[in-house]
Amino acid sequence: MRRLVIMTAGAAGGALLLAACGGGGGGGDVKGAATAAVSAPAIGATSTPDLGGGQPPAPRRTAVQPRAATLGPLGYGPLRLGMKAAQLRGSGLLVGKVRGPAGGCTGYALRTQRTPKGSAGAYYSARLGIATIVAVGGMRTPQGIGVGSPLPQVKQAYPKLATGANGSSAAVPGNPNAVYSLRFKGGRVASLALDLVGQNCHN
């Protein structure tokens, strides 16, 4: 009786031991065992089986980092303009009341961003739901605009920027039902908010 032992590296890096036993002259059994020993690794393996050719191991796959949330066009992360109380209740997106009603609206702090004391990160309207989301904690629009951005950069991002007595506004690319409200000081953005068109929470 002859005994043939073949060692190969498995997909998980462990050794796989195959033994083929047969009677004298059983050459067909030996051939079948050799074929099974070099079968392909499982799909999704992070290493290449060593078949003795000296090939370098396959490079490790790097995890794709999620993109940071932006202010707009629909909201900020899971917090969306127009969300009603039933959608917000138990969501953990907002924290307590930080301002009393103003024009029929109530201000809240955002759980995911540090909101300055006495300020609101979002305004809830009894008529519209979430009507305003304020840029806090370094938030930026998809076009890269945030508090501190210079006026020329804002005009480049929003060529149709409109100015008025109560501040400036720009249409939100990708959302015709929203507008960016901006105030400038010293040629830079001093405040920024994503508003529903027709919101009744602030000027």
C-alpha cells in the first residue's frame, strides 16, 4: 500500500492535509488527489494560496471610509427637511428644546454636532416639520461652503447668489424645495442654514 501526502495553503492561511490511499498500481487515485489539493480558494479570501511558484500574496483590501455628511441638498445625514414629529420621535436626532417658539417654531440641538449654548441646530415648524437646519460644528454644503468661507468662493459655488436686507440666499442644487440662507461679516460667511422654501422660523 502506498500513501501520498500533499500539503497546500488554504484560503484562510491554515494547512490542509490530504491523504490518498490506494492499492498498488492505483495511479488514478493519486492523480485525483493531486487535483483536489490545488483547488481555488473560497471567494472573498484575503490571501493567495501558495502553490510553490513564489508569487507575492495579494494586497489586502482597504475598507472604504464613509463620506462625511453634508448640509444639503435634502438635509443633514438622516435628519431631513420636512420630517414630522412622528418620524422624529424616538430617532435620537434632536436633543431637548433650546429655544422657545419663534414664529410658530421650536429650536432643538443636534445630537451629532456640538450646538453652541443658547443656539439651535434645527427648527421644527408645526406646519412644515423640520423647516431649518443650521450649520454648526463645521458643517459644509456639498459645494464646500461653510461658516468662514470667503464671499468669492460662495459666489463661485452659487453664481446666482441673491442679496437682500435680511441676508443672502442661494438655490440648493438638487432640491428645488430648499434654499441656503447666509449672512456675511467681514467678507466671510458668518451664518449658514438650509431652509425649506417658505419656512416660517426665521427671516
